[in-house]
Amino acid sequence: MEQMNRRDRRSTLRLPSWLPLDPYILALLATVLLAMLLPASGPAATVADGATTAAVGLLFFLYGARLSTRDALDGLRHWRLHLTVLVCTFAVFPLLGLATRGLVPTVLTPQLHSGLLFLCLVPSTIQSSIAFTSMARGNVPAAICAGSFSSLAGMLLTPVLAALLLGNGAGGFSGDALLKIVLQLLVPFLAGQVLRRWIGGFLARHRTLLGYLDRGSVLLVVYAAFSEGMVAGVRHQVTPARLGALLLVEAGILAVMLALTWHVPKRLGFDRPDRIAIQFAGSKKSLAAGLPMATVLFGAQASLAVLPLMLFHQMQLMVCAVIAKRRAKECRPEAATEMPASRVPVREPSAPLSR
């Protein structure tokens, strides 16, 4: 079992004890700057829009091709933990987002609040949840399955919740919007699941290369979204004061979620490794899954909608890196090798769905 735990730690993202600015965030910021200086317009915008549609479809196809259906079914054995993470992600988070409605318009603009609320609706991460859970000596298999279930549920719940809570703020939720979501997100994902038996081995062997492809696709989505926003003139809608206020609000939401996902599971009877997995899977949001969804739901307003998510993503990485290191110090050395028989079976996970 100790050997399995070491193998899981090697298969996850290596994170330092104190995480400064994530290099991927630097790439995102550089992409935003490029869109501000050289936004795509006219024929170039048409090409960028087509490329973005293809990139989003490719992302979700790869998500489907990488997710092992057998791993997902095995994870159902720990259903109480996964249900707790889902409630945190798709119930508690949205309630906190709705509670910030009182900050409009004095602290947040309506557009920034819509982006903040959308942030609260997207699914949890997988890769960073696994990495932090492993660093903190938590239940790594549970983190793998919890993140996977969250991503699957988010493909349905995020658009539905956006329709209910955002309404016209998300461009409305017509039959055409639903069809667009199905064609761009769900169909490619299901196609990846169907073809997994033939291409799964190839994807596993080229995991690093496909990781760059994933991130490159997300950067393309960001460029197209911010280019469209620049052409629409959204740059003048966010002042430095509003941006600072947004950061403070997001810090408050993250602090509340970190506290709830640590103390409530203890009251529910979860042991320490499970609580660690719940805290890191239930308190974070997926940038890679949220960005493509925002382009589908918000259209020309996607640039403002994804800004809170981009800021929250970096914040959660920095804060959770510190917490994971502290959890590891608090844990007894022998606890890393202890795992009750009720734990989910461990197998080498396929490439994670998202950061």
C-alpha cells in the first residue's frame, strides 16, 4: 500500500510548499494582454470563433477519452464522500454566490457579479485536488473519483444552474443554447468515452504532449473571449477599485468554503484522510472546465464572466498549497500508510480532466 501511495504521488502534479504565480496563470495573463493589444476582429474574429468551437469540442473529447468508466463505478463505493463534495460544489458555493448579490452595485458591478456567480457554478478540479490531497496525506483515490464525478455532473448542472440563477445574464437559456451546449460539450465527451477502448492507451502514452494541447486549447478560448470583449468595449467596465473589491470577495468565499469543508465533514463522521479529500475537492473550481462553458453561455460577455474564475483559480492554488503543507506536518508519519479496507481501490489514474 505504501508503494501504491508513492506511485499516486508521482502521478500527480508536483507543487512547491509555497506557490507563487502559477506559470500557467502567467500564460493566461499574457494571452489576455495579447487580446487587449491585438484583438481579433472582422475576418480574424470569424476564424478565432471557429477555432474556439473546435478547441472546446477537442477538450471535452479528450476528457471523455481519459476518464475510466470502471474507475468511476469503483468510486461509487464511497458515495457519502462524493455526495458531500457535490453538495459543496453545486449547492453551498451557489448559495454563497447568491449572498453576494447585496454587494451590487456598490462593491461589484452587475457584470462582475454574474461572473462571480458563474464561478460558483462550475465543477471542481481534478489534478490539483489530487495533488494537494496527496501532499496532505489524504485519501487520494477518493479525490480522483470525487473530481471526476464533479466534472461529469458539471456538464449538466452548470448550464442548468446558470439558466436558473443567471437568466439573461448568461445570454438566456433558449433551446438553441441548450443544443449548442449538447453539441459542443456533451457529444464530444460521449464520443471520447465510446472511443476510449481504442485510443486510451495512446492518450496514456502521450500524456505530457496532450497536456500541452489541453492548455493551448484553453489559451485559445481565453484569447477569443477577451478579443470579443475588447471589441465590445468591456475594458472600461472594470476599474482597479472594482478589481480589488472582487479579490476581497473571492478571498472571503474561499475562506468560508475551506472552513466548511474541513469542519462539517468531521461532524458527519468522516476520518481525517477523507476530510482532506473533501476539503481540497470541495473548495476549488475548475478553470479548464469553466472557460469553455463560459464561452458557450455568455457569448460576447465571456471576458468579464471568466475574469473572477481566473483570479479565483490562482488564489485557490496559493492558499491550498500552504494548507496542504500544514496538514502534512500535522499528520503522524505512519498515517500515510494507513488505509482502511473500505477505501476505494487504487489504480494508476488516467490523465486528469482539468486543473
